[in-house]
Amino acid sequence: MKSAKLKIANRKGLTLNASLELPANQKPNYYAIFAHCFTCSSNLKAVKNISRSLTQDGFAVVRFDFTGLGRSEGEFADSHFSANVEDLLDVHAYITQNYEAPGLLVGHSLGGAAVLSAAALIDAVKAVATVGAPSTVGHVKHLFSHQIDQKDKGNVEVNIGGRPFVINQDFVEEFDKTDLPATVKSLRKPLLILHSPFDKIVGIENAEQLYHNARHPKSFVTLDNADHLLNDEKDSIYVGEIIGTWAKRYFPKIENVMLSTEGEQLVGHLNIIEDNFTTSIQTKNHSLIADEPASVGGSDFGPSPYEYLNAALAACTVMTLKMYAERKKWDLQEVFVYISHSKKHSDDLQLVVDKPKYLDHISKKLKFVGNLDATQKERLKEISSRCPVHKTIASEVIFETNIIQD
């Protein structure tokens, strides 16, 4: 998974800070937008976890900061609810124009209310998911309305969640202009509601009211033991996994287009114009991504070629040790192999050669778990050097290279 930074101008000319989270192969099947919670930002850990979990289901996810929050331009007083909905519409239009129309909207807390309102205005949206969302937009007013004088129409500094924010009466009144229950009743789009029964900020009764007002297809998932901000990492990852699995039901299934191996064991393909170093590798049944690290000009979307070489050696080593231990009926429960490749000079390796030079050097370290004595461990060490890949690397290899004519 990788992310790209975006700067999106909203209808008021303010620049919204956004990140586009991409699947590991940088080729998304679908697009989604994530709306963060009230006074939060797109950098909230839970937002990142949910977004990155969704990329594993083929979604590219746009997470952005509402006006006046995070790194987006503007004042918080201008970040009232209708402005949040407008920001969502503007981000959706930008992604549609520059990438592909996002079909999934996900919102956390008040962001959940915002995506419900925005989804009603965007035909391209196929499904909506909310996390800890209120059933009415005015629900959040209790956080600050008691701190301002109803007669004061100017700017007032209030404390929300322990942080100071400048708001005004117009900001407060904006929350009464949206009839969210009516919006939900007329939405007629698949809706997934996720909510914790222990949410002390937005009570579980809000989820009940949203579910009651929504039309089918609608689904509810309880987030047992989770708090409102999903501070426990496992909760936010779980939310992302659930949304990804649920949402794919409402998107066309995209078949994995496999490259032909032309009768060989695998094929590697690099589109130099589009993909820099990012290389697709496919066998008959499996797909992999190889790349180079950013330090040498790559995009780091996958392991490097030498890391794949190390991986092949590691996999072959542990499989060979498993089979040997089972045949001997030894108590080998787990085996770890740690491998690194480097270039080392023959002098450093204390090797006697005709001409001093740099040589390929592979370090292999083994760790055994089980009831094994020292003799058994030494024997397993010897066997580790007899796995087929180890012997291939250590032996002279004959290459045959041919050009396939178009």
C-alpha cells in the first residue's frame, strides 16, 4: 500500500489537504472517500487503519481534512455541517475528474452524517458505511452550544474535547438545517451501520434510529468493547475489513486479468512508461509485485528482486526442515530463518582466491522452536543447506535466453 498527497480546491477556493491510499499494486478496482469525525483530521490513526485495510480489498481511498481542520485551509467556524457536505461533493468531483468516480462513502461520527447527506446528492455512489454516526446532525451541539451566548452573533472561543475552537452563532444554527432522518429514509442505497454499544460520545440508540429510518438493503454490525474514536488499533482494522467485505457485494466483480506464462513457470512484466520499476509477476495461479526501494528511485510497492531471492531460499529452507523433522519424528514445532544478501570482499571473508574480488554473500540464521537437543539442531542446520533452492544458488547455473518474436 502506498499513498499520494493531493491538494483539492473546494468551491470556496480553499485548498483541502487529502491523501489517496492505493492498493499494493497501485491499481485499484474501486474508489472510496473517507470523512473524518467532528474536530478530527484525516491523520487520525483509526482513519488511516480503516483506509489502509480497505486497500486490501482493491479500494483506493481518499481521506481528506474538512475546511479549517488538519492541514486544510479555512477557519473552523466555516466548517459547519453543510460546508462539510460541500467539501465531500467537491472532493468527489475532483476524484471523478482525475481518476474514477468513487462509489463508496465512509464516514466516522459526524463524518458519517455528512456522507449520508452527500450520498443522497451523488448518483455515482453505490454504497455508504457509517461508524459511530449520530442519527441527527444537531447531536453534536451539546459539545459547545452551552458555551456561547445566544445573543452573541460574533466569534466566540469554545472548548471542544479539550481543544479551543473559534465558532459563531451561524455555526451553531447550521446544524439545525439538515433533516438527517428524512435524508436516510429517502436514500435508497445500501447502508452499513457500525456502532459500539459502549460509545459514550454518540450513544448506541443513534445506530438504532438510523437503522429504523433506513430502507433495505441495510446492515448493522456491533463494535463490541470499542470506544467512539476506535483508539484500539484492532477495532479500526476490524472496521476496515468488515466494510471492505460488505461493500464488494455492491460493486461489479472485477476478474484478475492474468498474463500468459507462454508455457513457462512464470512471467514478469514491466510497463516502463507507466510503472517505473513496479513489476507484475504471475504464475498460473498467483500474482506478485516486485519493485525497488525509494532510495534507488523505485516506488517500493513490493519486495526487491534480491528480497524475492531471499524469500525463495527462506521458504524452501523451512519446508525442507519441516519434512525432515517429520520423517525423523522430532519435536520441531516452529522454525524461523533470517536471510540477508550482500556483496563482501574475499579478504573480509578470509577466502583464498586467485584474484581478490567482491563476492555474493548470503547470511542464513536459524531459530528452532521445540524440544530439540544440540545434536538435533546441528543436524537441522546441515539439512538447511540441502534444500533445492539453496543447492541451486550454490551451484553453477546454465541460462538459456531467447527472444519471443511478435
